[in-house]
Amino acid sequence: MQNRIYKIDQGDNFGKWQDPTSRFMYEDSVKEILSLIEIPEIVADYGGANGILKNFIKNIITIDIDESKKPDIIDDILKHEGKYDLIIIRFVLHYLNDYEVLELFNNINKYHKGNILIIQFVNEDLKSKYQNSKNEFKYFRSKNQLEKLLPDSNLIYSKYYSCTPEFYKNRLNIEDAKEHIEFINAYFI
């Protein structure tokens, strides 16, 4: 089953669906969040997958372990080291268990001197999230659970949105998902 779940996330069309939830998550919220910070010259997108952030930051360097998404650098973000002015970690932390999240930030803190922007959805209704995401295994968290894992950071953005059944149909091919509320939070370190 884990192999089948992994295949759901593969490919360079990931996140390019046209439902309202996807448009908010992958476009509208990104524009709003990036408008709140200054974008430096050398930016890395850890877990950058298929380069969606290149629509907003032309010179961004994508780092991802999934070569099917055609990242600029194929590498494990838990071990990757590079010289960047800003590291963006967007919708990645739910792929990592708590220990891996801590490992990620411990690794980054060893070499990185610039800022970090974390963009992550959080769920206060974790039961609904897990029920709707039955075709995948992820580590969904509430705001409080997420913030306990982050280094000292400032919450610079938080907006709720409706996660629709259409999103789950596009994302996971689930026919019976139920609409629920999530938040996208952005933290700046």
C-alpha cells in the first residue's frame, strides 16, 4: 500500500488542479505570504517538488527526493546542505514524523545563516483530516502540535479555508470525502 500512496504524490502535475481549495493552497495563499517578506537573491525550496514556487520566485532552487517531479537538485532534505539566503519549506512537514521534523531543523541550523519560511496547513479537526486522507499515510498536526516542533519563529500569516471534496478527488481520488476547515499558517525564522 505504501508504494501506491507514494505514486499519488508523483509527477509534475502535482498541485496544479483547478478546484478552489487547490487554487487557494498552491497559488493565492502563496502570493499573500510572499508579499509579507523580502525575497533575497538565493532561495531554496526544500521539498520543492515540481517547482510550483517558480511561478512566484523565478530563481528559486527546488530540492526534492522525488525525481519524477523534476526538481533542480535531487536530494533528501533531511541531509541536504547548501548556501541559501532563504529556505522555504512549504507543505512538507506532514510528510515527516516528529523526529524527522526535529532532524530537519537540526540539520539546517548546522549550516544555514539566513531566514526560513515555513508554510504548512494545520488542522484543529484532525479526525476529519485523517478520515478524508484515507488513501495516504501522513502526519497531520494541529497548530499547537506543529509549533512545538518549530524553532523560535514568528507566525506571519494564518488563514482558514474550506478543504472541499473536490480537492480530495483530485489529490487522492477519494469519492466520499467530507468538507472541513483547515488553516494555512506561515512562520518566519
